[in-house]
Amino acid sequence: MKPNFKAVVINGIAISFSLAFLIRKNLRGRRKSEQLLSDFYRVADEFNFLISKQERLGNRVIALDETNNRLLFFAAKTDKREGYLIQLDKLKSSVVNREFAVTKSASGYHATMATDVDKIVLQLNYKNGALPLDLPFYEKGSDSFFMMRQRAVKAIEWQSLISNRLTKTSVAKHLLKRKSIFN
């Protein structure tokens, strides 16, 4: 049995195009990632933000400045950049929320309703009663389903970190007030 030279050449060309496509896609993803971090560091530098802890979450970056008690959240959506610089002293609390989307799926003769996690957000609540700020850690439209659990864990870690800083700040302020009473 002789190998079919034409089939081998066609398969070789198909594999070459597939590899070229995957390499190009991977390089484009790396360039986007490098651009995201470059933009993030530029914004952090612009606000004299001293990065103590940083986490990259797909097309988002979150960082903590322990020295100045601030949080920086930066997100890239296609050509648009969005960022928030949050003074932790102005926060009352933080909580992790899951937002659900209702989708219809047809199974057999019946249409059923199913709930899917649409977003996982870290909600920051302000002392002055301003509207809460939602920092997305997972969004169904832009993140892989397989990243949902990891992003939920990260959101809980950051919520715990922020809550601990808020508790330390309020205890320190209470001790300062108490000290001033006795002087």
C-alpha cells in the first residue's frame, strides 16, 4: 500500500494553516495582555499608587496600596479602558455577589427556564450612602466558564483582604479617639 502523496501534502498544508492561526491568536493575546499591564502601570504611576498586592483577572487588574490605603481596579474592554481609584477609608463594607441571568432552553416539547451565573462582583459599599461600586471578577460574556470558580475564590480573597483592612482602620481610629479622651 503506497501513501497518497496528494493527501499527505493537503493534510500538511491544513496543519500548517491551523498552527499559524493558533500562533497568531496566542501572540495577539500576549500583546493585549502586555498592553493591559502597561496601561495599568501608567495609571498607577500617574496617581502615585504604590502596589503592595496585585492580581490579573483576564482583562482586569486589581491592586492594593497598603501605604495609602487605596485600591485600584482597571479593566479593558475592546478599545475602551475603565478604572477606579478607591480610598478604603471611605468604605463601610465589601461583599461578593453573584448576578444571575435567566435563559430559555428548549428540551423536547417543553421550554424550561434555567439560571446561569452572569457575573461575580466585589461590591464596595460607601459610608456616605453613595451607590455601591461593583468590581467585576467574572463576566459570562468575556470570561471562560471554566474560570468562574477561580474568579469566585479570588473575589472572596479580595473581599476578605479589604474587610480586614477596614476593621484595622476602624480599630485604629477608635484607639486614637480613646487615647485623646484620656489625655
